Amino acid sequence: MTIREEQVLERIARARGSRARLREDTITLAHGSGGKATHTLIEAVFREAFANPLLDRLDDSARFAVNGAELAFTTDSYVVSPLFFPGGDIGDLAVNGTVNDLAVSGARPLHLSAGFILEEGFPVADLRRITASMHRAAEAAGVDIVTGDTKVVQRGKADGCYINTAGVGVVHSPPSGEIRPGDAVLVTGPIGEHGVTIMLARGELDIEADLLSDTAPLNCLLADLESRCPGMVRRMRDATRGGVATVLNELATDAGLAMVVDEDAIPVRPAVRGACELLGIDPMYVACEGRAVIVVAPEAEEAALSALRDHPLGAEAAVIGRVKEDPPGTVLLKTAFGGTRIADLLVGDPLPRIC
């Protein structure tokens, strides 16, 4: 059996509610990449242990009601290396990532927590720089950091600083979730900038590029979209680990439909494309930290695109594809050469520790 056939069979098994199987005896870097190994780990270990109606939706945030108010709750951890990079650092990355997980769930972010795992010997000046960055990012997103925790581990045990954040928000306009054939697929801007920026900052590529991470809070952009296209937004996901291709695969699998994407329509900056060509990596799989993939009803396509482009963070938004009936659970990429190929979940881990 080929790898592709095995992937198809496992995807069908998941769709039918069958138990996923984790073949490895130890955790590998691939389990944190956001690709196939991550999905299998979630299904075979975490979902099996913690199964409940809120978790089983596997959304960016859990949504639940308290005294008549619908709330969204999310958490994330950040282990990026290096800690400081062009366009941002681990601090604003942590705030923006948590804000965005709430925003794509149709929630107005309110409050965040911040947990720090610090390595013995970590410079206090760097910690002050990180917390100042978090403060500015929280202020820009209109949220407060209201609680937290600090742990210190022995030298060599934490790579400087890790951050965990959690966030809560009030749901004002939840996406309908009912993706249908004919729906339009949009992305809010050029893809892959964060992942390539991190690689350049590590010195892994012998090239110079005027490129910054796209880390940014998307809550105002997405709130504007929802207010101008009420009831027309099907799903929203921020394209972090695994990039746009992984998000599209998740949406296709959940809906049991196909995502057909035009390669020429996907916005990619020349520096990102050039770096990816050197590494033999498809930009579709490179992480973003300030971009969202959005599925809207076909009649709202132009209004949605206009709403996104009217905001600075969505000025380069584009319609990249369409939802089709067949083949179900699959992402098809129409190439620049006139052919079509499958953009499946990654099996390995080409870009470790970029968020």
C-alpha cells in the first residue's frame, strides 16, 4: 500500500468515527508540525482521553454558554526560535495568536492569561523586552492580560523562554460552519511570510530579503467582515502551523467536500517564493501568523473581498478557490501549467519550531 492510499484510508476512517492509530512509540518533531502526524496524535491520544462535545468539534476555540452569554475559550503555547525576529518576537506572537484563535471563532477577545517557562540564566532585559511587546500587542488588540504564572527550569531545559497563553471572548457572530458547494475560499493576504522570516532569522538560508513576519491581530479585520456580510461567513481559520494547505485539508475533511484552489490566485511575495524554491517547500505549507482562510457564500464573495481590502491587514486579500462536491475531503490545486495536483497533509516536518 502506498503512503497516499494509506492517507486516504485513514481519512475515511476518521470521517466514519473509527479510532486513529498512533504507530510511533515516542514523540517526534513531526508531531508538532501541524500536519498528518499532529492530527493523528490529537485523535489517538488527546481526543481519546478528553472526548466531550465541546472538544470534539476541534475548532480553534471552544464555544459554550454561561448565563445566556456565548463565550469562546482557547489556549496555545509558543516555542519559537529565535525569540526575536524581524517584525516581532515570541511576546507579540503569543498575544496575536491567541487573539486570532478567538476572532476566527466569531468572538470578541476580552482577556488573556500568560504563563512563562523560563530557563535559568535567561537575561532579565530580554524578559522585559518580551513583556513590553506583549503589552503593546494586547493594547493594539483591545485585550487585557489579567492572570498568569511563572516557572523556572534548570539551565538547558527550556531554550530561554516558552510562553503559554489562554484567552476568553464573547461570541458575537459565529461562522455558520455549513460549507456548501459553490462557496468561495479567500485568504486575507500573502502567505508564508512568518515561516520564511523565521528561517532567515536562524541563518538557515544564505540569502537576504526585506521580509517581516506577518504576526498581527485579526479581530478588527474579521469583525468588519462579519458586520458587512452577516450570515454569509461559513468558516474562518487562521493559517498557522502547516499553513494554508493544512487549513484547507481540515475544512475539506470536516465538510466532506473538495477545496479546489487556483495556484496563480494565491498571493505569495517573491522573497517567500524564492526561499521556498531553494528549500523545495511549497509556500502553501509555510506558517502565517496574521492571515486567515475564509469560506463565504458565493453571493457574498465580492462584498467579503471588498470588506477585507478596506482594512490595512486585508489590503492584499484574494479569492483563491471554490468549494466543490468531489472528490470529498480533498484539496485540489490547479497549477500554473494547467494541471491539477492533490495538496494533502504533510507527513514529515520540514519547518520545526516556527511558532
